[in-house]
Amino acid sequence: MKAKAAISNGEGGFSIEEIDITDTPSEDEVLVKIHAAGICHTDWDSLSWGKRIIMGHEGAGVVVKTGPLVKSISEGDRVILNWAIPCGVCFQCIEGNRNICVNNSPVIAGNKPANGHARLESSLHNGVPIERSFSLGTMSEYAVVKESATIKYDIEIPFSSAAIVGCGVSTGVCSVFNAAKVQPGSSVVVIGTGGVGLNVIQGARIAGANKIIAIDINPVRLEMAKEYGATHTVLASKDDKGLLNAAQVVFEITGGKGADYAFECTAVPDLGAAPLAMIRNAGVACQVSGIEQEITIDMRLFEWDKLYINPLYGKCNPQVDIPKLLSLYAKGDLYLDKMVTRKYKLNELNKAFADMHSGINAKGVIVFD
């Protein structure tokens, strides 16, 4: 069967092209009709991964057909796709760390096709098998994925809102719940109020944080942060090295002791140590955005007894945590619908990326007819 898909050339560009998708998934594979795909900075980064791939790693849709070994879902089920696909049998999965599965995680495996990837030949471009971003490739009208990459849901939610749960929402909220374990009545700093940062903010609100301090260089983003639960905002300067001046404001807001928790959500290497400057002694700094470059840290920032953690995917266990997030949405606690600021057609992906970089969207989403 034919499908339109966004394909990265690996050298900084992409094109919308036709691909061939198998309509006979094998073994534990599932054919999904994608209804919506979230857009994030990782998708932009995928343009320069040095290989041709079907783009997209956030998505939601409807199961069209299942392989003979699939048991947990059926044709017609609505599903959210997740890129942290656990094998269930490796050391980390058994330990409960399914977000860092040794066998399937494309991050742990060096961003190479791992066991979590459906057969490469299930998707063909010009007759040649093509890899899917994070074993999903959601910027395509159809996707063949592993059963373990799907989470069935039954609540009423637009596909566009469901699509963003699989990465940006889970990473932000689970960083609060699972990684840092924010306590009620605590103070929280969030550095960077993009899509992930906004979800850290609303995770902190749901967790019962008393003070939620949002820091950004974009005043529009700071106004947006208030809608998701920020109680204080700090407009930072690009010239504020390590955000040390912003840290002084945080100390004033927290009565001189510093925040209990601070989350870095900018992916800017120079700000990798910034959360350490915001927290009190024995506080928790959490690096959420996935900085992977070499950085230099003044060890005095660790004084004293401070904890710095670097979780992948917020330590999210998708099969457990995504249903919890959907339950919070159903209760009205987790804001998803308004987070989808704008919807785009697949052929508007350039515009979607431009809007993302300008910071005007909380979250942009590709929708398919």
C-alpha cells in the first residue's frame, strides 16, 4: 500500500515522498493508520543524523491490522505510540528501567535499528528498505511498529492531543513524578519553557509544588508558563552566563535557601550546570533535555550534598505511566488540548519547524486526513 511520508535526507533537509507499506504485518508487528504526529526539536535534529529515515517519533492512530502473535490489541483499537520500546527480558527491563532497555532503546544502541524496530522491509522507499525514526516514523500516513510500541486507550481525547503524550508530555511530567519525585509543598525551578518545560511545570503543579519558578529568555513563553502552573517567572538574559543572575532571583523568591528542585529543559550545553546553581543544599537538579555534549562544571556548584540526575525519558515506563497520564487528562488535571497550539498538514512541516523555533507554539502537531 502507498503512503505519504516525511523523509529526512540525513544532511539537514527533508522531502515529502511516497513510500510502500506492507499491509501484512508479521509476528508481533502492527499496522497503524497515523492520525496525528507531534513535532519536537528531536525531529529537527533527525534531519542531520547522516541517514535517510522516515521522520517522527510522537504519534497516535488506529490499528488497521495485526500480526499473528499480537495479543494485547486488535483491529480498530486507538493507540498511542511510544519510542522507548521495552524488550521485557534484559537486565534493565527486569530491574524496572524499561526506558533504558538494553536491547531496544535506540539511544542506548547508538541510535541504530535495534530489536524494537519492525522489519526494515516493511517500509520501502523507491524499492529500498528504509528505517523509521526511533522505530516509529510517525510522520507517515501509516506505520508498521512492534506491538510493544503501542499503548491502547479508551478515553475520549483528540488524536492531536493523544499524539504528544508519547514523548514530550511523558518526558516532562515523568521527570517530576518518577525521576526527581517532587514532593507537595516544595519549590521547583524550570529552566526553559518549551514543550517539555511546560510539561515539567504542569507535572510540578499536579505534584503539589508550592512555588513553581519558570525561567526563559522569551517573555511570550513565560506568559504561557503561567497557564500551566508557574507561580513566578524570571526573564533571563542571553548574556547571563550559567544563569547565575537568574539564580540570585530564585534565591530571593525562595527566602534565601534556593529551590528544592530545578529542571534544565533547554538542551543548551552552556546551561547544563545551571540547575545546580538554583537549588538549596541537598536539593535535586534534573537534566531533562538530553544534553550530550561535553560540558565543564564548577564543582563548587555541588556544595553541599546536592544531587544531579540525568534521566532518559523521565524514567517513564510507557505501559504503566501513559495510562496514568491519560487518567490525569480525563480528570482535567493534565492540560493537553490547549497545549496543541497549532495543527499542520504534512506538507506544512517547514512552517511547523519555523513556528517551533520561533517559540510561538506550546506544541505543534501534524494531522492526517
